[in-house]
Amino acid sequence: MRDKVQEYFDNELPAEERARFEAEMTADDRERLAALEEMRALINGTLDAQAGDVDIWSGVSRQLAKETAHRGRRRSRYFGGAGVFLAAAATFLLLVRPWHPRHASDNCDVENLEFHGAWASVIQLDDSPHRGDGNTTLIWTEDEGEED
Amino acid sequence: MRLFGAAPLIALLVPLVAWADDPAPSAVCHVRIVHALKDGNGIDPRITRMRPYLERPQFAEWHQFKLLEDKELKLPANGTADFTLPNGRKGTLTYVDHFIADKEHRLRIKLTLDRPDKRMLDTTFVLDEDGLVLQGGQKHDNGRLILGISCKTEK
């Protein structure tokens, strides 16, 4: 059963429950959230860096071959099955990255913009460094006499 | 006899007419209000969806981001919902329409921001279902406000 902190982190709580959780959030919860965020960034960074030039399957299959050589035939068949399952799970995790919820790209088209102030600008923000978040659009407005 | 000949055609057309009369689905929009500050450091852990964008160079000028509010607005088709910003200004979202383009569900949303004396911003945008659009720049309490607006239709 998933706990509240994890559900909050994955943005899965309904708004009311989310607000209640935020109001009751303990220092411990905050620390866990920060740790989860850090871990996600770390895993994403590592996988992004590795995905380009590392052939995970050959590494896994090499490891499986070693295991097979070291164990009896009957046992190796059992572990071989588990290894294939692990390899499939690793591939699934690499491709799907369920800890990093995919967001729809906004594909935003600003059709109309009327602004009464100093200036306004429409800026496209790309999704790096977290791939999968999708691009988004920023409408920046600056009131008269508001610049810092 | 002629009437019977037209029956298959009528049978085909009736569902089409019924489909055309189907009301557009209602939508739920989230307006996340973030306070960007030059002082301090870090991104509020409650900011999840907007976080990757706040880490972009465009926001490098600000070093601390706090989530002030996360408002949920329910909008019937063609409906509007108001919200108040921490700087006292009024925001309004209007759910203009919903359509499907290239198999993607798209929502047309109008956002207005009003100062007490005048309308500051009036913009209409189309975005993918649950897509996120950001609006920023309003001054508030030694910082700036950044709004993250996302909408999706209710199933």
C-alpha cells in the first residue's frame, strides 16, 4: 500500500486531500519529499547519461551466462528465468521510468494576447533537464514601473 | 417502399445528430500560484509539476520558489471561474471549448487578469489535455508571482 508522502510526490492525491496533507505535513515528511526528489533527479541523470551509449542487455546477458556456468543445470534454469525477468524489468524501468510521471506536452498555441502594461512576451520553455515533462509556454508580463 | 429504402440512411444519421448535440465535457483547472524570490534558496517540495521549468535559465534570476496556493476550479463548458491572486488582483479562467485535433484532446482557455483600475491581461490559448501553461511577472511582496495553469476534461 502506497503511503501519503509517495502519493503526494507522484501528484496522485485529489486536491482536497492534497491540501489537507500540505497543512499537516511534518518536518519528517518534508525531508522525505526532498529525498525522493533528489533520488528522482539522480536516477534520471544517471539513466539519461547511460542510455545513450550503454547496452544494458548485453551486460545483463553476460551476467546471466556467468551465473549459468557457476550453477547446476537445474538451478541455473530457475535463476535464468529470474534473470530474464529482472532484465525485462530493467528494460521496462529504463523505457517507462514510472517514478517520473509523464506529463503531456502542452503544445500550447497562444491565439490572442492583449496586455495593458509595460510589455508582454511569450516564451517557449523546453523540458530539459527532465525529459518527459514536455515543453511549456510562459506568458511573461511586466507592469508599468514594476521592473526590479 | 421509398420510406423503407431511406431507413438505413436515417439509422446512420440519427446517431450523428445525437453526437453533435452531446454537450462538451466540463473541465477541471488547477491554478498553482508560486512566489519567486531573489533572496533565499530552494524550491518548495510541494512544487512538483512546475519544478522542471522553474529550474530553467529563464528563472535563474530568482533563487527561492514557494507555493502559495493550489486552486482547483471546476468549469462547465463555456463557464468561467474567478480566483483572487495574493497581490489582490482578480484572475478569471473561461473554458471556451474542447476539440480533438490529430487525435489529441485540446482545450481552448481564456485567461484574464484584472487590476482594480483596468484589465491587465486578456489572452486565449489552446493547449493539450492536462498541458501546463505558465504566466508570470506580477510583482508581489519583494518577488514575482508565477502561475501554473493546467486543465483537463472531466471523464
